[in-house]
Amino acid sequence: MRLLLVHPSALMYSEIFLRLEPLGLERVAGAARDAGHEVRVVDRQVLSERVLRDEVRAFRPEALGISLNYLANIPEAIELAVKVKREVPDCFVFFGGHSVSFVAEDVLEQAAGAVDAVVRGEGEPAIAPLLEAVRDGGVEGVPGIVTAAGRGPAPLMMHGIDSPLPARDLMRNRRRYFIGELDPCASIEFTRGCPWDCSFCSAWTFYGRSYRKASPEAAAEDLARIREPNVFIVDDVAFIRPEHGNAIADEVERRGIRKQYYLETRSDVLLRHPEVFERWARLGLRYMFLGMEAIDAEGLDLFRKRISPDENVRALEAARRMGIQVAINLIVDPAWDEERFRVVREFALSVPEIVHFTVMTPYPGTEIWHTESRRLTTRDYRLFDIQHAVVPTTLPLDRFYEELVRTQAVINRKHLGLRTAFGAARILGRNLLHGQTNFARMLWKFNQVYNPRRQFADHGMPVRYELPLPRPVDVGDRRQLYVHTRPAPQTSPPRRS
Ligand code: B12
Ligand code: SF4
């Protein structure tokens, strides 16, 4: 069967810092190809709308799958589905991915017939049975499926994540994937799932709080196949199990693989096993993203992060000692006033780390989606990108964005300060020499993209598709939030050693 897979455009406010390959979609493509189907992929993050239109006309897909990890992409995906149905009326159109798994029924209804099904949960085990059923009938019986007829059987979860291999070779324009100065950059997965349960996050609810590890051999084999010199490790929390991090490191050393890495982890994981991170720093780990979320204990408790401010400070010191550049994330509460923004700016300027801000956003699939008592001020999917305020702000909304952008700008100037500029100039020169311009563009695009008036004006866009309202759910029973439900879910976070 001819299958076209599509990843929507990059979100407006994240594309300046990064643009990464859609690994989940590549794995779905790999599974479909392994089952004997003819597969093509268009990633709208790096390919134009014209390329997609030409591909639809030339390839005339029998099935079209669109990846929806991000809520903010839902309107774009529905509009694309409508266009494709017009162009190729017999094409079976389906959505899959993280976010759409939590709002499947609503999205199907909103698409008004342009979308035939939504696949909830992991795509690899679902894709071959789905394509078979599209050909032979019986789509309603595919695990994870939601159609106009309702939900099919529960989604299947793979035992291990070693296969299928991501179909990286199907991607065009790979050199446009980058993160900061790691330009170009590929992505890899060492583990899947997260055993913690932060209230603002849906990573744990999607996988029913499970946690799976790739075998060190498979992880190193996948790494060895990557052509790019830089690799982003997509794991929610890297190296939770030190023996797993060490076993992959053994393989990487044995094979003589040399890359530069960027990963995400937690302060307590870093502090518990600094030796693993030190070892990876020797192997090329250059950047680390720490979701600190808040600078005080009250904020950390609110998000149920189970970390203390002291642990965060010690983690930053440890990373500095290892020579790893850290990017910190802080969650901006829409309730912040000028004084709070000022305190946070002071903190951000006092540390040498890169500081990012995301706006506290209740999402379907998170606990705060059901418990956040502040009413939503908008239900426009496009604004659920954690750069917009979707619950009431204490400051007038335009003032809130002024403070937010001012804070981001102050920090951006810090990064572009003299010391950084000298370092960046060297990297720029090296990248430009190799024809890589993503990092250079990022440095100069900030003022164009981050503009408080533009962010405020986004709230005035005409709204066609709206996020459903939260349904009443007893969050005391976690399983009601899960996409993948396991027989015996873990109920407490991992023990500290
Ligand atoms: C790596 C990652 C990124 C990367 C790579 C993104 C990319 N291009 O794919 C980077 C760093 C760029 C990124 C950026 C952002 N991210 Co992000 N990201 C993740 C993370 C940690 C892992 C995703 C991943 O690669 N997993 C591994 C692969 C194998 O799994 P997967 O992509 O989920 O795909 C599987 C299924 O979803 C499904 N599937 C996927 N596509 C399809 C398609 C079809 C047709 C089918 C059938 C199935 C299917 O099958 C796949 C295989 O099992 C997730 C959290 C999580 N654990 O899911 C957050 C997550 C998806 N990100 C999130 C957010 C908020 C963002 C940002 C908006 C943050 C920001 N403001 O900067 C940006 C937006 C990026 C953009 N699109 O422009 C949120 C999504 C929230 C939401 N409800 O919309 C998540 C859930 C994190 C969270 N804590 O809440 N992200
Ligand atoms: S530790 Fe990170 S990935 Fe895990 S639940 Fe918390 S925020 Fe989500």
C-alpha cells in the first residue's frame, strides 16, 4: 500500500532554537516499510507546502498518516486532511501521536469526515494491522483505533524499543535539523517513558508510567548508523539507570563512535550518579537540558517535581564542573506580577546557564488539565504551545507579554554577551564553512520572533477549531489519565539511593 506520512510545521516560537527530526514518525515509517508497504515522508518543519502538494499529486497515497505530538498543530492537520480528501477522495486519512491520543474523539468530530481514524498510543505496533485493515476491512478492530464508530481495542504497547529502526533515510533536507549550535543534529532514543508524575506533564500519563530501555547493542548500532556529527537524545529523563547509561557508553567506546550530544535529565538523577554524566562528557556530551521549573520550594511543590531548590543548585554546580553547558527551563505562572518577573530576571542573570521560559499551560493528558481551577481564557489549539497564557493573567495580558518578552530578551542578550559572542563566532565560522546556517539564523532571529505585540495579537486570530473542555475525572485514580494502561501501575516515584 502507498503510505504517505506527514509531520506538521514547526511551532512559531520554538523554531528559532531548534528543529529536530520527527523520530516517532520515522519509527512508524520503519514499521510500515518492514511490513512491505511503500512509504514516503514529508516533514513540513523542513519542507515547503509546495513539496507536500506535489508529493500528494504524484504519489497519490492510499493512506495518509499525520503526526500530532503537539496540540498546537491540530488545526493545520485538519486543514491538510480536508485538502488531501479533496485531491485523493479514496485516501484513508488518519492521525496519531502524543497529544491527539488524549483528544481523539473530539478531533475526529471537528474534522467532520475528513479524518477516518485516530490511532491512540504507540504507532509501531498499530501501523501494519491498520494498513492491512484499510485494504481488507475491519479497521474498527485495530488496537488503539478510534473511528466515528467509537473506540476499538486498547492500544498495544511494545515489549522493547529495539526495533523497528527509524527510517531516517526517508527524510529529505536532513541538514536543516539542529538544536542551538549542534547544527546539523540527528535524534536518538535510549529509553521510553518516565517513572515520575509531575502534575504539568503528560509524558508519564501517555505510557501509563512505564519505562523501557533499548538494549545497549541496539542503541549503539542505531547511533553508529547516524551520519550527523551531533545527536539529541530524546529520552524524557536521560540515564535514570546508571548501569544502562554505562552499558551504552561501553558499546560506544568499543565501536569508537564519536559524536556531540544534547540530552534532558533531572537534577536529582545527575546528582545521584554524576559519574555516568562525567563519562558521557568525555564521550562528547556538550549540552544538558534541566527542567528546573521553579526557583523556590513552593513552586517545585506545586508542580510535584519532588526536587528541592538546593538539589537544583548543586546539579548546576556539578554540570559546570563537568564542563557541560546547561539550559534550564523555568515555568512562568500567569499569576506573576512585575515584581516576580524582576526576581526571576535577577536569578537568570546571576547564573551562567542558558535559561528558557515556558508558560504554565494545562494540557489534556496532564493532571492540571483536570485540577487547574482557573478557567481557560482561550481554547484555540494554536495557543497551547507553552508560549502563550491560556488561563487568566494577574497583569493585563499585553503587560504580561511585555514582561515575558523583556525577560527573554534580557537573557538572550546575556547569551549573546561578549564572552559568548567570541565562542559563538568560532562555532559560527565552523558551521558556515560547512554550509550550516541554522545556528547563525537563530542568533539573529530572536527580535523578529519574540515580540509582545505579536504574541498578544495571536489571541485575536479567528478561531475555527477549539480544544474540548476537560471532562470530570477522579485524578486520585491515575489510570483514568493513561493512554497505555498497565495491569499493575507503579504508584510512587523511584526511591532515592
Ligand atoms: C523529543 C521531544 C521534543 C523534541 C523533538 C520534537 C520533534 N520534532 O519530534 C524537541 C526538543 C524539538 C521538542 C520541542 C517541543 N516540545 Co517536545 N517533546 C519531546 C519528547 C520528550 C519526546 C518525543 C519523542 O521523540 N519521543 C520518542 C518517539 C519515538 O515517540 P513519539 O514522538 O511520541 O512517537 C510515538 C507516538 O507518539 C506515535 N506517533 C507519533 N507520530 C505518529 C504518527 C502516526 C500517523 C501514528 C499512527 C503514530 C504516531 O508513535 C510513535 C512511536 O511509538 C516529548 C515527551 C514524550 N515523552 O512524548 C515532548 C513533548 C511531545 N513536547 C512537548 C512540547 C510542549 C514541546 C514544545 C512546544 C516546547 C517549546 N515550547 O519549545 C516544542 C515544540 C516543537 C515543535 N513541534 O515545533 C509536549 C507536548 C505538549 C502538547 N500536548 O502539545 C511533550 C509531550 C512534553 C511534555 N512534557 O508535556 N520536543
Ligand atoms: S520528570 Fe520530566 S518527563 Fe517525567 S513527569 Fe516530570 S516533567 Fe514529565
